[in-house]
Amino acid sequence: MISKKQARQFILLKQGLYGPKIFHGKNGIESYVRQAACVQFDPIDVCGKNHELVFQARVEGFEKTHLFELLYQDKVLIDWFDKNMSICLREDWPYFSYEREWAYTGKRSSDAIQEACDKVLDYIRENGEVASKDLVFQDKVDWYWGVPTTLARAVLDTLYDQGRLVVSRKQNTRKFYDLTERHISQEILKIENPNQTQHEQLCWKVLRRIRGVGLLHANNSYAYIGIDGLKAKERKEVFHTLLKEERIYEIHVEGCKLPFYYMAEDQPLLDQVINGIDESDRLEFIAPLDNLIWDRVMIEELFGFSYKWEIYTPIKDRKYGYYVLPILLGDRFIGRIEMKRDRKKKKFDILNIWWEEKVFNTKENRKRVKGHAKEFMKVMF
């Protein structure tokens, strides 16, 4: 059994958020994705996009251009659905064949969409990458998220889900699509999914989510969203297999009813925490969809911090603000900050700071938070 403080330290060390930064520069971005398996993408840009905020908090010398290069020039990373829309390693492409095969069933596509697919593929073969506005199919069609969209966008989404197209680059929020074989090597494309059964696939995905956070319960969690077929029965079977194969271990945390699970390869990191580590006074702003807070129930349980992303909450019902970032100091969340980029005036504004407890609202902490905001703004502008 470990204490809650040790559990917090373990998770934060795993996340690269405790003590000196361990990820550096362009290589550090790739290294973190390799460790975390995926980083959630969100296009909303108030003070930086979610994935940019995730990297900025961990990677010394993070630059947006480095991420663009890794995604669209070096072709090491890729935009793909994992935990919702995410950034993943391009080499993991074979493991997602189950999802691509499901997209081929056409359950989300109308006849009109299917008929237009070949025409769009022919157009891209001849003309290169396209965005939805480049195509002539601008009639509205019903789409699976319940809101009509253009036929062009529905076709591109369908071909993307099937793996016949990939996102070749982004210009702000505009996506460009190109043929998959132009952006993923034949060496990778020829690899069959190493997971031969649905159960093996579920084990692989659950392990990725544990890897992405550090510690997780086996009960239902937002951390497991996007894993199709992972109901209570399947989840129980998955954890039984992972424990039996010693790919994960179980651990209890003082004051918590349910056990937690961590990856076997992280045992040395846990031993390090149990043996005692130095306190950290590092301060970071945490993204709304950061891997660290995927399981917000667990965060409240271990950190005593309740967080809700209020971006979709009506203004009258918001407790804090539209786009609020938790403030992490050491192994505690000391408050929340709301910042907004003013593109016309080319500056950032701190709209508000809410302190989690009065004891955190000190002159030193106010100075540190505002100083960190200035450095943050230099990277995010």
C-alpha cells in the first residue's frame, strides 16, 4: 500500500510533470507521445490548443513548428482516433485495423456518400491533397453526429475512417487530406494487426490508457472513452488477462476503496517513489484534456481537486470560466487560471485566477503564476 502523496508523485513522475523536465525539444515531443501512447487533440484555440498545452507543460523548449514537422514533414506522428481525436505514433497504424474495417461496413454512410468516394479518390490521385472546400460536393447530407454536413466533408471523413486517406496537414483548423500510401510507408502498411482477436485488441487499448495516465482503476472511467466494446464484462476479462500475463500490477492507495493498476514496466519508477524522492516546486498549467486528468474522479480522489471543463456549460451555470487551466505546483493543484489571446493587440490577457485554498493565495505564488503566464504566452502566441 502507498499513500495518496506517493500515488500523486508516481503519476506526476510518469507524466514528466514532477521535478526537472525530462523531455527536451523536438525529440522530447516524440518521446512523450511514445511514452503516453496518445495525446488528445482539440481544435479550440483560446490560449493554445489542448495538445500544444500538453507538450508545453512537459517539453523544455517546445515549439509548435516542431510538432508540425513531426506530424506532416518527418511523418513520425499522425492524427488519428484513439481517445477521441488524438496524436499517435505513425508506427501504431497496424493496430487500428479493427476500426478501419468497421468503417468499411458503411453503417454511417449513405449511398450518396459511397458513390462519391471513388470520385474523390480519383481527384486526389490527379490533383494531390484537398480540403473539403476544394471539392464540388457541397450539398448537405445527414451525418452520424446528428448535424447535417456537406457531402464533401462526409466523404472525406468516410475515407479517413476507412484509412484510405490521412490528414496530410492542417492550416489553423482546416484539414487537408491525401492518399494514405503517400504518407505512411509500405513497410508499415503491409503489417497485419498483431492483435488477432477482439479481446487482444481490448487488452492493447486498455494498456495504452494505463500507460497514458500512470495509475487507473478497473471500473468505468472517462480514461477508457473511445474503446468500443469495453463493457463491464469485457473490462473484467481484460484486467484478468493483463494481471495474469504480468503486464500490469495491482496496488492499493491509503484511503481509497478500490485498487489501482499500473504497468509492470513502471515498477522501478514506483520503487523510486516508495524509497523517497525530493519534493518538487515545479509549476505548470495543465490542459483541459491533459492525460493527467483523463480520469477526473481519480484526480479528485488522489489530489482532492474537482475539475470540470466548462466550455460547453451555459454561461449562467459556469462556476469558473470558458477555458480554464488547472495550476499544478509540486504535487498539488493550487488553483485555476483563465487566459485569452488577443490576436488583434498581439497580447495575452489573464482574465482570472481562482485559488483552490486561501493558503495558496500568497504573494510568492501570485508572482510565480503571473511569471509563468508570461513565459507560457511567449510559446503559445
